[in-house]
Amino acid sequence: MVNTDTSEGSDIAVITPRIEHNKCQVGKPTALGLMFEITAPVAPVIEATKHKAKALVFVIDRSGSMSGGRLESVKAVLEETLPRLNPEDHIAIVSFDDVAVVNLPLATIKNLDLKNVRKIISDIHTGGSTNLEAGYRLGLKEAEKVTDGVETTVIVLSDGQANAGETDPQALSHIATAATEHLVTTSTIGIGQGYDEDVLGALADGGNGNHIAGITQGEAVDGLQSEIDGLLTKTMVDVTFEIVIGPDFTGNGSKIKAGRKMKKWDYLRTQVKGLLGDLSSGEEKNVFFNIVLDAHQMATPGVKQGIQVTYSYTDVLTGQRITNSETFEIELVAADAWVEPDRDPDIKAELQLVRNQDIMQEAMNLFAQGKEQEANGLLEAAGLQMEEMYAAGNLGSRSSKRMMESSNIFYSMSQIDDLNIKKKMLWEQMNREKRDRRKKDEN
């Protein structure tokens, strides 16, 4: 493996590329996994004068369907979140039922009396129907007041049961997408067991944000704090990957597929460039690519230049752009000499975690067809398979933690009796895997 370092500034390796194995069979497409282990730098305590201000616009559902403790949970979540904001950050609060009102106009935290803000939150009470569109549009108007260059996120906290105004998820998604052109991101938190994931998921997808299931108050608090942590403590920005398959392995069967959704993805079969996005302080993330190498029958066996990877990011702490390149050599093996290579167990585990997305989607399809027993069996079997991989004891600490965590989630979902809750947990887990948000115990 050849390493070419073109980085400036910090020489600490925060992105480590690994391949599953280093062999390819002549005349036969050979699959291998490529994984980037990423650990974002931990941000030091940032002085207020150096903090890059952010703006948060909270849009709160106060409709009648939020009674029974749901609105109280939302208010408790906001009150617990206020102390986490920086004095230079901006905040606004909008609430809605059949009409929308601005409870707290956009203001800088340092100019607010937090005791008064808590009273404003406390005075929000449940009312009539659910005109989510009105509340969201009014939230976007508050976001328009933010100074140019300030990163802005609208966070909708609702059960999503829209029954007034625009209720079509796709139409609401288009509104959120239009807002991204003005650098406004939209994230949503679904409150309670019966929230409408179609509406809230569409808003978050269109708004280039995250949708989080807040079935319990604790989950809502954790989700909102995780969302804010991601906004306020980013230390790696615009993480990109470029992967090029060497000329000896560029047959008709060659391809590169990303194991997670990229914000941008330029694909030319044997060369790709993907934009992952940003990482928060101390965040750990594995990014997996499934690569197929193909060599024609006339290719000459031997060690070749196999896969060249280039990865880069902006270090928020130094303001510098860091770029590194590595080339993995691959041995081209004649068919009559081929022996299955030893595979990196951590990458095998990561591949299983990627496949879990397909398993969860299949389970969702089975639930939709009324085949609950079959879906439960599928989830339980996947959980047991991951438990066996974990028990083998050959995984690194990061993969081991993720594998056991995922195994427990699968098994727990298979044991829940309430189908509605189970489907919501399954839907949230599918989206959580895509987001790969940092879990609390990774702090």
C-alpha cells in the first residue's frame, strides 16, 4: 500500500481506509469491501467570540391531537435544551393548531431572559385542528430574518397528524426542498406512538435534515439534543471520497456501490466521487463501499495497482482543507490458483450492517402484507446472526459495539406485541442507520 499525504495542518489520522481482502480472480468479478473509519476531532471549549453562530427555529404542534401529555413532553424537551445553546446563537419559537403564531420572535440567546423564554414555552396550550403547513411556513418566515451566512435549521416537533392546510407529504416535502435553496435545513421529531412518519419523514427528507422518533419523552430529549449537538459542534465539514479502480481491474463487471446515502454521488462505473457531509465533535462513523473488480481472461496474474482512494475534509478547528490519498495493491490470481482470501472481520461486520437495511425493508413489506409472524422471524434471525458474529470475539471495539447494539435492536423489535409501535421503531431504525447519528455512549 502506497500512501501519499497532501494534507496541510494537523497530521493526526482521523480517516483510516481499510479493504476486506487484496485478491481478484482472473476472468471472474470479485467483490470486496472498502471501509473508511472516521473519528472526528473533539472540539475544545469554544469561546463565545470564536463560536460560529447558528439559528434554530422551533415549530411546535399545539393542536388537539397533542393533548394527553404530548405537548407537555415537547415543552419539557425544549426547556432541557435551552441551556445547551451558545450565547451567540439565535432562537425562535412558533406554534400552531388551525392557525400559527410566533411565540418568540427570532433573537440572540444573549439578548434573552431564559426565565421569560421558559414562561413563553409553558404558556403554550393545546387547541384545535392541525395545520402543519401554516406552522411550518411561519417558521420559515422567522428563518428568513437570520443574517446571511448563519446556518439555520427549522425543527418541527409534532405528531404529524395534519388535517388542515396542505396535508400531502410530497407537497410539504417540496416546500422544505425550496427552503434549502436559502440554506435552511428542516429536521423533524415525531412525538408519541401514533405520529405520522409519512408527513414528518417527507419534511425532513425534502429539507435535507433528519427525522427522529420521539415515542417517549426520553427519546425526544435525546433526539433533539443529538440534533443540536450535530449543529453546534461540527469539527469536520464536507467529507468527500473519490475511489478509482485500477486499469487491470476495469472489466465489464466492475462497479462501486456506496453502503450509505451520499449527499452527492458522481458515478462513472470504475470511478466515483461522493460527498458524505459533516461530522460532529468526537463522532465516530464507518463508511462502507462495496467494490467489484473484474479482470479479463487475458490479464496477466501478479500484484497490480488496484484501488486508489482520495479523501478530504475541512478541519473546522484549523480552517484548513485536509486531503489524503492511498493506493491499495491487489493481487490478480489465475483461476486454477484461486483460494478464497481471508477477509477483514470488521468489514464483514460492516457489510452485514449494510445488509440490515434490506432485511428491515423486507420486514416492513411483510408487515404490510399481514405476514407478521414471518416478519418477526426474519428480524429475530438477523439478530441472532449478528449476535454470533459478535460472540466470535474477532471484531474491533467499534464494530463489536455496533454489532451487539444492532443485534439487540433486531431482537427487541421481534418481541414487541404492538404492531404500530413495532413498525415505527423499525422505520426509525432504518433512518437512524442511514443517518448514523452518534449514540450517547460514544461521547
